[in-house]
Amino acid sequence: MVAILAASGWLGVMQQVKGVVARGKGQPVELTTINVPDPGPGEALVQVQACGVCHTDLHYREGGINDDFPFLLGHEAAGVVEAVGDGVTAVAPGDFVVLNWRAVCGDCRACDRGEPWYCFATHNATQKMTLAEGPDAGTELSPALGIGAFAEKTLVAAGQCTKVDPSARAAAVGLLGCGVMAGIGAAINTGAVTRGKSVAVIGCGGVGVAAVAGSVLAGASPVIAVDIDPGKLEAAKRMGATHTVDSSATDGDMGVVAAIQELTGGFGADVVIEAVGRPETWKQAFYARDLAGTVVLVGVPTPDMKVPDIPLIDVFGRGGSLKSSWYGDCLPSRDFPMLVDLYQQGRLDLDAFVTEEVGIGDVEAAFEKMHHGGVLRSVVVL
Ligand SMILES: NC(=O)c1ccc[n+]([C@@H]2O[C@H](COP(=O)([O-])OP(=O)(O)OC[C@H]3O[C@@H](n4cnc5c(N)ncnc54)[C@H](O)[C@@H]3O)[C@@H](O)[C@H]2O)c1
Ligand SMILES: [Zn+2]
Ligand SMILES: [Zn+2]
């Protein structure tokens, strides 16, 4: 433990641990030493046990989210609370928690109107973690999605810790902290998928396969999985997809649309979930849904991407709704314990998302595997 006299004269205590940092746009990530302050009021220090590698971490490294380098990456994690600051009552040292990036504030305009899953003022830790070595030691880190969990320990707002059944496997339930919740929620919460609805999911990485799992849980049929990687289609099938479409083998954008229509009585799906984050796949989703159907965009585009060129009359004429799904419109306190229970009962196979467990030094290699090799999630285990 190191005592630090800050410029303000406040005597803070912090620990030095290993963490995975992205220092600059497109540069390989680096395992380095970081300073993690002891928790202040409203904060919690968490010993990370497992953290999945999400495509959003790669977006951060590529400068696709913002330019606030250096980033402390990692945000789909489970661990044990080590210490809490003043005023924290909801969690205590020793609690097993899944970290979330939606610690709702309770009094923004979204919370006030009873829609806390849109909360516009979510809580993060107030104190900053910093670089501990190198010429830029002392530089404040931007934790990915306010979490930063490719680290032995991380500092978060106490509300970012959701208590779940401590007998659950950390590598599996940690995935509820982002991608798996985003996918399940995109189907059930944002897309309002219910029994008997037809669903197509375009892009079957961790998020898309979770959207398949969510649709299956809700009783949808058919559930059509679309990807360009046959390995991902196999994973989607194992999770209950009733049909698969290899869109690398179809004839352009409209070939994908035709394949989905053919599997839905010629009409298109009631709900099409886009889990890639690209204009061309969003366009496929737009045309692959039935009249008055719903498109859910859960894939995250980069800032340079534009809405595809679609005649406005088609937007009007096809009706329905075009929605975005932020974190599956989830409420962590409501949804995480419920989904962990379904996992423990054998009704939601979270283990199937864990393709491999890797070390904290293997994040860069995990990014590489995202582009090929049928990996749903590489999970860093500490
Ligand atoms: N909205 C949210 O809250 C939220 C949360 C987490 C992740 N995300 C985003 O969701 C997206 C998916 O994340 P992931 O972790 O599953 O990524 P991933 O890289 O594991 O999966 C992406 C999948 O898309 C497939 N794909 C790529 N191009 C395609 C195409 N033209 N047609 C069909 N499939 C194609 C890939 O083969 C891969 O299987 C990312 O953009 C990520 O940033 C969003
Ligand atoms: Zn709020
Ligand atoms: Zn994520």
C-alpha cells in the first residue's frame, strides 16, 4: 500500500496492481502497473476474478468510442468486494458481485419518469485510477464503461456492484456485466420478443448469440441466426437457433433479406436484431423484418458511419419501429440475479459463452481471435 499526498493536501491511500491499458489509437494494449485508490464515499474496491473480452474493448483501443486515452480496458466482470467507502450499505466486503455500467441515479429525467433503464446520469467512481509506471506515471486512466476490470483490482461506484449467488462460476456470470445482458436484453426488453414471435439475429458473436438465447428463453420461433463465420452459426445453433444463414454465401444485402423472408413464410421476421454495428447489416435488418416489425440496433457503429441510403417512403411504408438498445435496456439489480438463477437452474447456458479462459496478459491475442476462429468470449481469469 502506498500513501499519496495529493495536490489538494488530502492524504489518500492506494494500492498498486496490474492492469491492461490502451495508451493510444490502434496501439497494442499493455499490461502495466496502475494505482487504485482506496474507496471514498459511495465507492467500492473490487478484487476482479474474471472479465470477458468484449468487442467494445477493441472499439476503445481503436479510438472508435472517444479519444480519452489512456484507457483501462475490461468491463464484463465478476469479483469480490474488498472494501467500501463511507455511506455504502448495499454491498459489503466479501460480497460476490457482477459489475455493471448502469448504476442508476434515481433522479435524472429518465429515472423520474419511471424508466431507470435509460438513466442519463449513471454513477461511476469519483476518484481516478492512474498509471503507476513509465514517463507518464500519474496520468489519470479512463476506465472502459466506467469499470476497467482487466485489472487485479478496480475502483467503481458501489451501485456498479450487483450481488449475485456466490456459488456461481465467475467466468460465466461476469459476462452478464455487458455482452450477454446486452444481447438477452436487446431481444426481451428492447425488442419485446415474446412467445411465437419470429426473430432474426444478424451477427452472432457474444452479443448476437445472447440475443438468440434471449429469444429462445422468451419462446420465439423461428429464431434465425445470421453470420459470415460458420463457427459462430454453430454456436448460435447450440444456443437454440432454429435456422442459420451464412451471409457470406448469400447474394449481397438483398440475398440475406431473401433468406430470412424465405424462413418466415415470405414476410420477414417480427423482430430483427443487428449485433454487428455496421450500416450494411443494419440495412439488411431494416428490410428483413415484416411490415410493422421492429429493428433493434445493439451493435455499436463507429462515429464515421452513416445511416444507409434508404428511401424515406420505405421508412414510412414499412412502419414499425427502429430502436437502439443500450445495454439491453437492463436494470442490473432486477436482471442479473434473475439470470444467474436461470443459469444455476440449467435454463440459460452461460458456460457456453466462455470459449476459453485466458490470463491477464492475453487480451491482445483475444482481440485477434475476435476476427476469426469462432470465439464467443475469451475470459480473462485472475
Ligand atoms: N449496445 C450495447 O449495449 C452493446 C453492449 C456490448 C457490445 N455491443 C456491441 O455489439 C457488437 C457485437 O459485439 P460482440 O462482442 O458480440 O462482437 P464479436 O466481434 O464477438 O461479434 C461480431 C459478430 O459479427 C459477425 N459479423 C461481422 N460482419 C458481419 C456481417 N457483414 N454479416 C453478419 N455477421 C457479421 C462476426 O463474424 C462476429 O461473429 C459490437 O459492436 C459491440 O461493440 C453493444
Ligand atoms: Zn437516472
Ligand atoms: Zn461490452
